[in-house]
Amino acid sequence: MPRNKMLVVLAAIMLAAPAAAQSPASVFPNYSKTPAELSATRATGGVGGSGNAKVEVVTILGDPSKPGMYSQLLKVAPHARIAAHHHAGDRVGTVLQGTWTFGYGPSFAQEALRILPVGSIYTEPSGAAHFAMTGDEAVTVLITGFGPTDTVYENPADDPLNKP
């Protein structure tokens, strides 16, 4: 590349860099909640949950049915078992309370479960099948993802919404 052309390209990059480094306008409101306030928040339901009667979904930020980031609390009762399913959109889970037992794969497999205590973080990649269960205590998981999302069971017969 001729030197003059290279200087023009470098100058263009240098001028564009500050504009590219600026972040877009925030889509989140000012928001803060203590653990006690979050615990008192009522279930909202909505997309992104398992449909399992032992799982309450509380959407705390965004709208998982629309494009963009969202955060949900999954409040899971003791002795819950969630069959293999997947979601549209990448998600990250953080265990806030209890011990979450979680695994990846197209069907529930006890040997694939991993014990995740409070503070553990895991991913739910878009389209990746996963499953979970709880033991003798309730579990609260913070899910943050990119919508729109859904829940699709690997075996449609496992979907609690299809059962009478």
C-alpha cells in the first residue's frame, strides 16, 4: 500500500476510534434491590421459565419476550426436577440461594449433574439443552440473558404446559 494511502487509512481509524469507543444509550432504568426486597418480589411468570409448578419466575429487568437484555429470578422449591430443555438466546445463571444441581445434555442424566453452591455461575448457551434439580432446600437463581427467549423441551412429553 502506498505510504500516502496508508496515512489516510490510519488517520480515518484514529478519528473513528473515539466514536466507536462511546457506549450506546442505556436501556436499563436506575434500579437497586436488596436481597430482602428481591425475596419479597412477586412472581411475574412469562417466557424463559421452565413451566414447572415448583419454579416461580420473577422478571426484574427488561422483557424476555422482546429483543434485548433481561434479568429474572428463578425461585425453585425443594425437590424440583426440571427435564432437559433449551432456550433461544444466551443466558448466564448465578446461584443466589441454596444448592442448584445442574447438567447439560438432551435428557436428564443423574451422572451429568454438577453441584453448584451459592455464588456459582454457569451458562445456558442458546439452543444448548440442560436440566436441573433441587434437594431439600429452595434455590434462587439469577438468570440474565438476551431476548427474545423461549423454553423448548427436548422431549415434548416432558413439557409441564402440555400436561393436563
